[in-house]
Amino acid sequence: MKKYKNPPQSQWSTLTQRPTQSFAEIEETVKAIFKEIQTKGDTAVAKYTSLFDGIKLDNFLVSENEIKEAEKQVATELKEAIAVAKSNIYKFHEAQKSSKIEVETTKGVFCWQEKRPIQKVGLYIPSGTAPLFSTVLMLAIPAQIAGCEEIILCSPPDKNGKINPTILYAANLCGVTKIYKVGGIQAIAALTFGTRSIPKVYKIFGPGNQFVTVAKQVATQFGTAIDMPAGPSELLVYADDSAIPAFVASDLLSQAEHGTDSQVILVSNSQKIIDEVEKEIVDQIQALPRKEIAQKAIDNSKLIFIEKESDALDFINEYAPEHFIICSNNEEYFVSGIQNAGSVFIGNFTPESAGDYASGTNHTLPTNGFSKNYSGVNLDSFLKAMTFQKITEKGIQNIGKSIEIMAEAEGLQAHKKAVSLRLKSLENE
Amino acid sequence: MKKYKNPPQSQWSTLTQRPTQSFAEIEETVKAIFKEIQTKGDTAVAKYTSLFDGIKLDNFLVSENEIKEAEKQVATELKEAIAVAKSNIYKFHEAQKSSKIEVETTKGVFCWQEKRPIQKVGLYIPSGTAPLFSTVLMLAIPAQIAGCEEIILCSPPDKNGKINPTILYAANLCGVTKIYKVGGIQAIAALTFGTRSIPKVYKIFGPGNQFVTVAKQVATQFGTAIDMPAGPSELLVYADDSAIPAFVASDLLSQAEHGTDSQVILVSNSQKIIDEVEKEIVDQIQALPRKEIAQKAIDNSKLIFIEKESDALDFINEYAPEHFIICSNNEEYFVSGIQNAGSVFIGNFTPESAGDYASGTNHTLPTNGFSKNYSGVNLDSFLKAMTFQKITEKGIQNIGKSIEIMAEAEGLQAHKKAVSLRLKSLENE
């Protein structure tokens, strides 16, 4: 663990820096595979599935039978836990529904905004050691509430051509319309262009390794939207003397076990807390199955003593953490002052795990400082805001002159004419 | 004008296609300039300003004196028109403010969502033949309502090192905090990296030529967000016998005068309307100063007869127009059925020009079919949605078990431990 004491502001840009990731080399590979899938479709998808996932598949679509089988394999206890999570996630995202916004801006000029669903969305769920069925809930539930017509899920098959049963169970439970056994770059490319068997979608969501991350960036060059740019997961904890060191250590470790590149930061105005958390980490890490991964992330973690709360808040806003835990006697100061964070966890009994799984908030959040400019996934991520207007004869008479003058000043005579013609027709009446 | 009669669905993908734009060559140039500005800052900005805008500048910042001078140069009549537009745009965007969304998802589990402003935003306003001061209103007003701390505007200087006075007037009126005389790729690069004189921003908004468009795409690779990808402006009109041909023609022409690559489409179930609109276009185009530009766009325009309204609606949703005008006896059918459009204009007295300038809706809208997956600029474009949660002792007892089971099933023991420790501490009490 690296320790810093009241680091001067000149050092902040270094302290808030994330490891730079160079994607230049990968980008070439990704673009080549995209090109091949664009032209050869399913044949190319099968080729790369064989190459990267080690399984030859003729058919990528998961059958109803496979879904039924999967349902049997998921333990009742896990199903019940998923039901609790689903209920909370549903409630929180359902509450985000917004109603039509209507304004008569000038007498006779009626403007309104409505949100309508993105019709076709693609959800990418990585496989590998941890089957991220929780991410299925986080993406499929808001997609379903939004009313997306096609909710397509892609996840890589294992060596036997199967997808983890809990992923299938969760997908079916949350309204996914079709599930395909396709992973990595080839999945993102297939969703971008569409193939004979896999539909093209308008927006792609979900986490993934560096290949998937770059593939999603490349997808945007072909007109497909994505949820957000991605980077390694992060947690920043602010803890003062009111914090319980064992809890703080467990939160930092739960972040650290994600990967060796996880970003783990503790900021405190108490040297005592910093020392105790450090000691707790050393103790708790021993028992973890993913100890080696966690240890590497912890080695790079930062324990930062900052005496003044206002300096701490400024630093945190500059860092812009994905997850931000506040354990402070002065929590309201941090809650109201935080400008840049993906999701905020307040108090000793609010671990990040709660938001990762079951409290109801979304866990697909901006990393890498992107909480300065991106929202986490929420209901609106699956909707588009559209505007409407209807102007009466009286209405165009009220604002017509202003439009004519502005169009004229911008040198756009046809724009002016479109109004003049209408105004004239009303004079004649 | 190209005419189509009940085109079969097999032809739709061709009919809805936009001209493909190849940015590969430009991308190299853009990336080279980005690199130079990243390393050399203002010196490189000055170099490219001299090269592209033909003026050597030591200082890019517009002074207060220049703003005062500009104010004197704008005619009173134009100021009054701008005031009308500002008032309507303000009302419509102010109404988009959303309140905190709070849900107690499970007893003791309090989750809420709040929107907070993107602290630093950059607005790009092109110059050239038409000084787009209307775009200043469309971007600066919602930025100000959102509460963005720094609202930076960049616009290219003319040969005398000046920015159009109406742009300066509008910027000052709408709360822009700083205005810089920088245009093109160099402006976008400066806003992306920051230089000694020009601040780095978190999100860049605004239209521009193909160089600016590609520069904005490149900016996203360096972590800067952008409003949306851009393409040539578009209008699709659906008109039945209730439409007034002269008005429809004037709307199509106001779109056509934007540029030779403007997309202009009329869909109708009435051959009579199609014929009359065509005749009106031929008549009206003669009087336009931008006749030659408009003529080229009109030559490529499409007049499409579709007999059935449901087929027409399907086609329009497939095309996903930026601007969509509905002049129909059955307007409610189209209003409720349109899924993909940037902004919708309803009835004979609602010209697109109204939304371009003064009705209150935003004119920064998704083109190129992007209304399938992107919103037009609105208040939320300047905000981030953040989530918060606070869990009580009772709350973690209510959902803790579910979190433990799910974390275990995903193989993330430290996530489980963070909950177990807390549950255990409560047992002991």
C-alpha cells in the first residue's frame, strides 16, 4: 500500500491518474475481425468462436430447452436471492420513469418532450471464472421497463458449447428475448452489423475484457451506440473516526478482488483509521480465495491522509471515483458536495456489495474518471428523449416575426420563407 | 427529384440509406493535429489558426471590451427576436429539471438518484457564411440551467481576428463564461487536452464541418464526452390531402438550403399532393439566394408515394429522421407511432424553422439514423445521473443474505465477506 500525507495539490494529477491503457495494437485486430464479420456474417462468427472459445457451433441461439434445463440447475436458495435483487432493482428503475414534459412556451406554441424506448438493444455478459449473472439483472431489468422490443443477450460459450445456467436463468427471468452463445469481439461485431442468425441492435451494453472494450469503441464508428467507455473497476472510501476499520478493509478488499488492475483508495483525516484499516487488510486478505489478485491490487492501493475535509472533497471530485463510500460524522457535507462519482454508499452498514447485487441501484457505472461526464446505466440509458411541437395559427403569428429576423440574420432565406408564407396566408384570411 | 411509388420493403434499406462518409483520410490529419496540440499547447493552436483561418493571434480569449463592442453592433430588432427565442428555449429546458428519485427498495434500504451538472463543458460554434448564433442559444441556455460551472465557447476567428458580433452577444447573454477565437480541429483538441490559455472540458457540444465531426470522435478516445455523432441535416415530411403544398415545399426547401448533402424526403398517400409540392418547389426555389445549394439537395430528394399509412409509418421509423413534419388528418396515429425521430413538427402551421430558432425545443438533434439510439440535446445532456444509497442496520439484515448468496455464486468471496462482517457485528449486539 502506498501512503501519502496531505499531498499538495500539485501532486493530485498524478494521484488521480489511472493506468494508461494502450489499445492501438488491439484496435487493428478488432477492426480486422469486424470487417470479416461484416462481409462473411455467421461463417466468420463461427470461425472466431472456434478460435477464441475452442468450440465449433453451427447454431448460436440458445434453445428453449436449454433454458429449461438451466432453470433446473440453479439452486432454490440462489433463485430466491435473485428474486430479492430483481425486486429491488425493478422498484428503483421503475421509479425512474418520467412523464411527458409539456410547455406552452408562447401562447399557441405547444412543445413537449417524451421518452421512447430504443427498439433493439444488445447486452454483453462476459463469462470466464465468474459468471456475471448479476449484470444480466442490471441490464435486462431496465431494458424491460423501458419497453425495448428486442433485448438480445450475447455471452461466450464454454468448451462444451454451453452458457452458465445462472446467466440463462436470469436472462429468461428478466425478459431477454433471445440469447446467443457468442462472446468477445465477434459478439460485438455481430450485434453491430447483424448476421443471418444474430440481429443488429442500436445500442450495446455491458462489461468485458480489453478486447470487448475496444470492440465497443469500434462499434460506435459504425453507428451503434454504447452504454459508456470502460476501464478497471474502482473504489474510493472516505473514512473518519466514525468508520469501523474492519468494514472499510472488507470494502477495499472486495474491490481489490475484481482484478489486479482494480483501483483502491482510502482517504481519511485520521491517521489512526488509516493504520487500523491497513492492519485489517493484512489480516483479512489471508482468507480470500482470490488472494493473489487482491494482493496485487492492494499493493498499488493508496492510503491518503488529508487533514481538511474540504481538501479531501476537492481531491475526490478531481479523482471522480466509480464507487464512493462515505463513513463520516460529517456525511452530509460529502453527500451534498460530491460532484463526480458513479454511485455513492453512505454509512457503516452500506457496503459496495449491496449496490453490486441487491439494493436496487445499478452496478454498471463510469470508471476511469468518466463519472465527470457520464451517468451510470439507468432507465434513461434505454430510452431516447424526443421533442414534439404543435403551433396554432395564433402561435405562429406570435413567434413568426422573431423567426424571420433570426433566419435572415443567419442568411437562411428559405427558413424565413417557410414562416413568411404561413404568416401571409393568415393575413389574407 | 426522385420519385418512388409504393416501394417494396426490399427497397427500404436503399431508400433509407444516407450517403456514406469516409473519414479515414481526415482521421490521420486530425490525429496528427491532436498530438501536436497535446504536446505543444497554445503554440500549436496558434500555428493552425494561422494556417486554417489565415490570422496570427497571440491571445485567443475574447475580451470584455470586444463583447461590449459586439453588443453595440447587433440591431435592436435582432436583439428582441433573440430575447423571444431565449425566453422560449429557457422555459422548455427549465421544465426538464427532474427531482430526486427516492425509493426505499426494502425496509431500511434507501436508494436515490440525483442529477448533478457536468462541471466543465465546451460549446463549438462554426463560423463561415452563416453565423450560427441560434446554436449558441440552444447549447448555452441548457448548460446554464443545468448549473455547469465553466461554459467555454470556441468559434473560429475571421481574417481580422474577430468573431461575429451576434455570436458574442448571444454567448454573453446566455451565461457563457469564456469565449475563445479558435476553430476547427485545433479548437476541439484544445478543449480535449487543455492548453495554457484554453481550459480542458469534460464534454464538447456543437455542430461543425467534417473536420470538426471527426475531431469530436477522436476527442472521445481521450476521455472527453461529446453530444452526439453528426451527419448532414435531414427532414422528412409526411403529408396527406390535409397538407398545404406551398407550405410543405417551403419546409423541404428550408432543409435543402442547409447544404448540398441535406436529406430531403416527402412521403405521401396522395399523388395529388406529391405533384403539387413538386410544382411549388420549382416555383419557390427561384427566389432563394442559396438556390444552387438547394437545387443540388432537391435533385437528390425523394418523393415517395406510400398508399397505406401503416407502411408509411414503418418506413419512417426505419429511416429515423432528424426532423419529422406531420401534416395529416390522422396526425395522432403518426404522433403516437413514431419511435425514431429527433424532433416532430405537427400540423400546417408548425414549420421546422420554428424549432430551429424560437419555439423552445432544441435544434441540436441526431441525424444519419441516430434518432434510433440517441436523444437530441436536452437539459440532461449537461447533467450526470448519480445514485446514492444508505442502508440501516435493519436494512443490511434484510438484504444481506441475498447478497452473500449471489456473491458466493459469482465466486467473489470478498464481496460476501464485506456483508458477513457487518451481519456478524449485529448478531453480537
